[in-house]
Amino acid sequence: MGGAAVTGLLQHPTPDDPYRYQFGFGNHHATEAIPGALPLNGTNLPQRGKYGLYPEHLNGTSFISSRESVSNVWLYRERPGAPHSTPRPTERPHEIESSFLPTNPNVQFAPLTHTWGPLTPPPNTSTTTFVQGLKTIGGNGDATLKEGVAVHQYAFNADMHRQAFVNHDGDMLIVPQRGVLDIKTELGCLRVKPGMITVIPAGIRYAVRVVPHDPPSPAPLVAGGYALEVFGTRFVLPELGVLGANALAHIRDFEYPVAAFDLESLADNSSNTHLPPWEITIKLSGRLYSYTQPHTPFDVVAWHGTHAPFRYDLARFHHLVANTDQLDPTAFCVLTAPSKWPGVSQVDFCIFGEKWAVARDTMRIPYYHRTVATELLGIIKGEYKGKVRALEPGGLAFEQAYMPHGETYETWVRDREAGREAVRVMEGYLGFMFHVTGHVGLTGWARGGHPDIRAERPGVWDNFRSHLLDHIDEANASLLEAGMKTLQHPQPPISPPASPSYTIVPSDDDTVPVPGGISENQNER
Ligand SMILES: [Fe+2]
């Protein structure tokens, strides 16, 4: 006697999540909401498909792609996506940008620090959908060149009723900070709460709503958070190298939807004239277009492939610890998107959460540094303990590539004197970083239109002093012992130093022209 499973492992519904999920990052998943809907006779395109379903192929990479990079999915649906009206530009105002070339007058590359507060929730008197509430902070590259990234904040309070969104520019990683998202996609449904992330690949139609309070509450029903969009690349798991086969985010913890479809178009199979049309909004090169179709886009009965949305619970991430030195922040990389430079990432998504700090005889605060990467730090929950700027959950801090930054002088002195016992750090805190290779240009909205642009704490850099001057005698002893010329104690200036011979002239829209720094990993590493 023995036993045998009747199916692969599925995540089944729970009281706060009505959906099922299948596991495995990058798997070629196969799922059917009606048994037998997937063709199994060696063809993706049967002459007479089961239940009369229409096969439809969605390619996320060109046909000639390596097996490692190919991303596609076969859909078996009630009606194909082809029948629809002519797309027209939307007249709704929006603040979405997908071109970050220096020739774009809406974008500015400048070596400035910026900090933004959480995006203001829409007032109860208005309705804002996820698409309407998506605002672009900045990015680099261009969606049409298939190279670059875009960083967004979002805030919304209204469901997408008979509406769907499809991004033709790139894959979108969504980081909820406030409000539980219910995302219906062509490939099935995802429930994504703060502390989770989701990635929706380009070309897949989806609708987002915020889950009502449970238990019911008079508090406004709003959702807010962040999104990271990549052009011409895909999110993958970082290489593990000498870490081996098991570390950071585990492959099995990435959850994919199972096929799910709506039956509404079966109500009137002849014309559907009694139902209002669906409106599909396309994002293409940062512009929005919409078309209508009489039938639901959520009619996929079965699918198989790799071009699929997924979610990941950040609480499952394994934080590494260091014994005698610091780990670089990318040691906490959940997902990365490769650039066209072999072995170099275009953007890394890293998180900073609860862990042990055990390193001895080393600084635990982040070292002062400059980097080719632009850093955008956001907070999902918890208290931000960095001293350089005022930041809170929902806010975002920006440090341009190559700009020097680090902790305050007081924090540096305190860390030099602190004990080195093993301690838990970042309890109750979850932050993240979009670690973007190269410079990032900011949109006009980010520089002047955002409702909460914050200046750096005044005088935060004014009190740094030289400690070397306190150790001149000690240094001279070492120099003499080595047979080298000794240092002279510098004399204080007789008169105030001359004014600089240049003047910084801020442009009209440089609203926060201040130097600064992110304390990204603002507790001990
Ligand atoms: Fe940094």
C-alpha cells in the first residue's frame, strides 16, 4: 500500500484570500478552470478545441529568443481579444511618463536629492481608479527603445468597473503600501496586501480594486504604494553564486494565479447589447489610449506558459547577516532585471526588514558611498530611523547616481562608540530600494507637482569635523618610524575664505536644490 498525490501543490483559499495559487518562479505553468480545456494532443492549436474555446498566443519576447529568455503564454478563451473598437487617445489628464531622454522637456537630470511624502489619497468626493492614480516620479531610457525603467507612486479609491488596463511599455512591479489590492488578470486573480509585491507582465490585461475593510470601517477606502516598470527586460531572481541553491527569495515562494473566467458574456451569446461595453486602457510610450469591446477580457478558461503575473510575500525573504564587515545593500535583492550589459543589472529590487545584526569590529551603519546606481528608497511599514531626512511609510527618497551620501555625523560618532552585541534590528520595519543602474531623470510632476515635496533637514551636514587633526602626533610618529616626512599642524585661516567664484543658479522648477543622502539601510547591517 502507499499513497500518491492527485495534483501538484496549490495554495488554497483562506479567510482573507479567496483565490488559489500555483508555485514556482519562472515555471511553465499550466492551469484550466474546466477540466480538459487545455489541449494535450501535442498541439497548442487544435482544429476543434475543447468547448469551442479560441486559442490565443501572447508573446512577451520575440519568437527567436533563447529558451532562457523566452516568455510567452497560450490562452484558451471564450472570445479572442481581436474584436474591439478603434483605440483613441484618452482625454483624461494624467501624470505618466515613459520617455526619459534628455530631449524630453518634461524630464530633468540633475544631481539633486529629493524626498517626497506619501501620495495624497483622493478625497471621498471623487473617484480615482488605479490607472488615474498612477503618477510617474522619474526613470531613465525610453519605452520605445526597450531600455530603461520608470518609477511611480499611486493612490486610488475607486474600482475599475468594466474597465481593464494593459501596459504595452513594460513589466510592472507593484509594491502596495496601503490598502489590499484585488487584481483580476486575464490569467486569474491575485490578492496582494502591503508586505507583498506583484509583477504584471507587459501585454496582460488586468483590473485593480481595493479590498473593502474587514471588519467594516468608516475609514476611507484608499490604496497607495509604488510601482517599478522595466523596459526591454524582465524581472528575474538574482544569481546565488557561492551562496548555493537556497538563499534570498526561494523559487517556490512565488505564487501564480490559476485560470479563472467570468461568465457574463454567456448571458446573451448573440449580441451582448444589454450590457455596457468594456473599456480597455492601453499605456503606450507613456500615453493612454482606450478602446471598447462588448465582451469581458477576463474570459480565459485555461492557459499555459511563462508570461504570467505573480505575487511574492516579502516576509518569506531570507536576510543574510555579516560577521566582520558589511554586506552591500544588494545582498537583500529580491528581484533583478538584467541590462543589455552582460552580467550587469538594469535595476534591482532590494528590501530591508527584520534581521539579526551580529557583525563585530566594524561599522554597522551604511558606509559613506558613491555609486553608479541611483537609489530610490521607500517604506512599506515601520518607523524610519535615518536622520538625514523626514521619511515615513508611503514616502520616497531619491539619491542621484554618483552623488556622495551616508549617515549624519552624530550617527557616525554614535556607531563608533556603540557596543557590538548581537541584536535584532528593524523590528516592525519593512523598507525597499529601487537600485537603478545609471542616472534617473525626474518628471516635472515629481519636481513641482507632487503634493508633498520635502526639503532636507536644515544644517544636517554642517557639523562634520576632521578627526585626523586630532591624531597628527600619532600620524607623525608612524611617519617617522617609516622614514617619511612628517605632517605640519595646519594653521587656522587669518581671514575668512573668499567667496566661491561661481554661483549656482537654480532653474525655475528646481524646487528642492539641496544636497543630501539616503540612509537606506538605516539600522545596523
Ligand atoms: Fe546609498
